[in-house]
Amino acid sequence: MSFAGWTLLQMWPLFAIGAAAITGLYLLRMRRRQIVVPFAALWERVTRDSESRKLWRKLRRLLSWLLQLVVLALVCLALGDPRPDVWLRDPVSLAIVIDTSASMAGPAPDEPDTTRLDLARRRAEQEILNLGPADRAVVIGASEEVAVAAPLSSDPAVLIPGLQRLQPRYGESDLDRALALASHVVSERAGPRILVLTDGALDPAAIEALEACAAGPVACEVARVGGPSDNVAITAFAARRYPYARDKIEVLTEVHNLGDTPTKVVLEVEADDAPVGRTTLRLEPGERKREVLSGLDAARSRFVARLSQEQGDQAPFGLPHDDEAYAVVPPLTPLDVVLVTDGTNLFLEAALLVLDDHVRLTGMSPQEAREGRRPEFAEADVVFFDVADEGLPETLPATHVVMFDPWRAETSPSPIEKKADVVRPFLTEQDRGHPVLDHVVIKDVNLARGTTLATIPGDQVLFRSLGEPMAVLREAQHTTVAFGFDPRQSDLPMRSAFPMMVDNLIRYFEQREAGFVASVPIGTHRELTLADLGLAPEGVSRVEVRGPEGAVMVLPVERGRFRLRALVPGFYAIEALDGPLAGSSVELAVNAANLHASNLHDALTAQSLPEASQAPAAAPDSPLPQGPLWTLVMLVVAVLLAAEWASYHRRVTV
């Protein structure tokens, strides 16, 4: 305790003089009151009562004298302006950065129902309660988003409520931005200091940020709050249609034991709120297992996977957020396919007709295609040209195009150039790894004539004849496929390879149409394409995104693309707000599939965190309020005087 006002040497003379004056006043002889009585018997009674209370009166005067001395001592103490030693140190500007990443939701050691974030809050509260009157503190929460939980202040009533509002999130903490903000707030103030509260379960970027902070100009300390490291997480979850049975779905789930002890969990999968699978997994430390559910009905669109413990198992289970994952099966709408043909190739038409669940087929004559009178020609997703002697139209549609024998006419507008005409070519080579030729075998195919094609960098050659390209696929804004032969002048349509190749072509184009992006991880901003999500991009300038917690965002769309930052796992509804199909919507699944966020092991080492950067234990809470103590002393004086006044008027001390 120190005195900011009068010193003890200055207070003692004042107290001595005051005490002498009070004592002198109490030693003055008291003038007795005169009482006139009518007869002696009454006088004897008064004298007798007075003698019995003589001792109490002496004691009462002594207590009154001591009370006055106490009041005098307190007044002298107030003049000295007493302050705790901690208040007289240099002011401190403290930035408390609290890690609110997913791992902070992990359990605390030996404290059930307590998380690591709870321990961090306790430590931060101790720091706040130890602030002096001239100190200032700010509380910053660091997850994927960096936010100021409590502004710069010295008032615990402002800082602690903001501290209590912090909650663990679902991803990794962006400590780089959080520490930059903390340094910006306190670096220009008196006594700058940064205190980072974390469990050490950080990704490499966060560890680098801590190392840079420890080596920076502002004092940066780290206080770690730990806990058990056992955790089991769903690290992958996806649903897809079978390539050759699009009415069926298979679901893949990957479960990873990130802890140090063997564990046993129950994996359950639901489809549209109905259970479709349940299995028990036994996992060794570090082991991951994949489970596949096959043959599910394609009418189901929303899938949820959950991990749980077997009944009666009380083993630690780690984080709750990575025990659930979501998947959406994209809508599969039939492709609008136009077949431009003179009607003589029934094999090609039949191969397309058997795909009626995935194709809306429109037949068109070469004359109608050249004139462009029918809107289906311009609006088609895929156009097949099998025109033989009629030749291609002068202008090809801006869509996916498949051409058979495009150079039958010398003045063909085919974008894939001719190299040479060949009589009785042989198909000697094929790209077996290409999806268009999956399960297709061209051995011993007989051709009457054909054309070798010229390629450019980026082209994919499907068939070759003695090394020369006979079928070429060219990727651009739209895909163009050219076969340098006429199927009617070959025996290929008589083989099972022909309808299989047509089916592969349709499947290849389906995967480049709307509806094949259905899941993204949480975290940074991601650019998404409306067409990939299943929304027609024409005329759309804004979309509304509704998250699983009910939050609504309206995002701008440019060239059919928008940027989304999803921070909560679950199902997101994306709706077009304008354009010809305004009001149409699709779903997107967002998952917390992040190994760093699910790993509860402390990643900070002596090399990344030197001993000098480790914060010491917090000092115990100060029992004294923040503010001038002389006000409290004078309040005590006022209370004592009020008590004496009340006792005097109640004739207790008279």
C-alpha cells in the first residue's frame, strides 16, 4: 500500500493534534443538570438509579472517545489517498486475443461439462479484474472471423459481458488477422501487451502468426488451456449417382480417429430424415475407415451422417461439431438433345431413345437446322449431327456438338479441321482412360472410308488409325466431338460398343451441366458457379442464400458466379432473385471437414513458442475496488457519524 496524497510523516502531526484536542474535550468536567424535586424520597430514588449506572456511563464515554479517534484516523487516511502498489505501476494497454476455433469446444481436464473456452474465459476474467484504474483492455475473438468482443475499456462491467458472449466456431482461427488487429489497437498506447489464450491445437498458419507476434515490438505472451486430445471425426462425406444406373445412389463416409487411444463409434446415415444405414466402427489411434452405402434410391436428395457412442460407453468423445456431416445429391434434369439427321441412321436414334430418363430428344432435318426455324435448335444442350451428304449448317449452335463424318462435304464449317481422306481405315488405337470410351472396345471395326483430323494443343484424341486421329474431342466454352467416319459406312452400330459410346457421351455432357457441385467446406470465400449448382445463370444478378441457422444473405452475381463464405455446417438454400427463372432454388451442403480443426493435440513446441513468450499464471483477484480509496474511507466515516447520531437521538449514548 502506498499514499498518493499526504505521507505518513505529514499525517502523524495532524492526528496527534486532533487526538489531543478530542481527549481534552472529553476531560472537561461535565456540568450536571439541576433537578428540582418536591420531597427527599424522590431525590433518594434518582441518586440510587444514578449510582447503578455510573460504570456504564464511564464505559460509554470511553467508547465515544475511541469512536472520535477512529473518525479522525480515517480522515487523515483519506488525506493520504491510499492506493495498492499495483495501481501505482505504469499503465498497461492489454489486448486479450481468445482462440475461438473448433478445438476450443473440446473438453477441459478433470472438469465435466467444461470446455477449453471456459478455461480461457476464466483466465481472461482474472486479467480483467486485475486491471488498475489507468489500465485499458480489449477482448478479441479469433476464429474464421475476427471480431472485437469488448471494446477498449477499464470497466469490468463492459469487458466481462463481451467475454462471456464468445462461443467456439467450426473452423480454424485466423490468428494472423487477430494479432494484427490487437497490435494496431495497443501499439500506440502506454504499456502495450498482447495475451493470447489458446489450446495450442492450431494450423501451421496460426503457429507462424504466433511466432511473428512473439518476435514483434509489442510484448506478446501465450497462455495455453489444454484438455484430452481424443477425438473422432467425419472427415469425408459424399453422395453420387452411379454412372451406369442413375436411378441409384451410393454414399461414401470416412471416419478418422485423431486421438491416442482405440475407440469404438456408431455411424448412422439418414436420407431425407429416414435411416438408411447403421454400423459400428472400431478404430485404432490414427486409423481412418471408409464406409460405402450402395444401391440407395435416387429420389432421396439430402443425406446426414452422424457419429455416436454405444449405449453405456462413457469414453471421451472429443468435439461435437465434426460428428455430423451433410451431403446433397444434385438434381439430374434431362438434357435437351437435338438429333439432326435425314432419318437413315436408326441406330443412333435408338441409342438416344433408350436414354429417355436423361434425354429429351428432338428430331430435326438438315434443312430445318440450316434454316434455324425451330427454337429447339438454339436452346439444345447437345446437338448430334448425322447428316451424311447433306453437310453441316453454315452456323453451328453455341452448345455441345457431336459430329459424324463432318468433312463428307468439302466446304464443311466444322471447327475441327480435316487432315486427309482415308479409304478403308482401321481403328487401331483408342484412349481407354477417357470417360467417353469407358467399357468401349473398337477392335476389328470395319470402315468403308473416313477422314483423319487435325488437332491443336489441348485436343483429346479418342480414336486413331495407324497413329492418325480419327475421333477428336475439343474442350472450349462448349465441347465439340468429331468422328471422322460415317457410322452407316461401318459395322460399329452392330456392336454393343456403339450405344455404350453414345451413353458415355451423354454422361460426359451431363457432368458439365448444372447440378454437379453440391458440397463445399466451411472457411474462406469460395467462388461458385450458378450452372454448377443447378441454377440457370441467364439474367441472374442477385441470389439469396439462407443458412441452417436462419441467416439470410443477398449476394451479387457476376457472369453467373458469386462468392460465398459459409461458416456454419449444414444445408444452405440458394435462390435466384431475378432473371427468367426468379424464385428457383437449389441446395448446397457445407461441412466442417478440416483435420486441423478436429485435431485436439497441442501443436505448439518449444521452438515455436519460447519460454519467454509463455504467460505466467494470473495474479489473484484484487479485493479492492478500482477507484480512489479515499472515497471509500470517507464513506466509512459518514457511516460511523450516522451511527453515533442515531444512538444519541435514541438516548443510548446520552
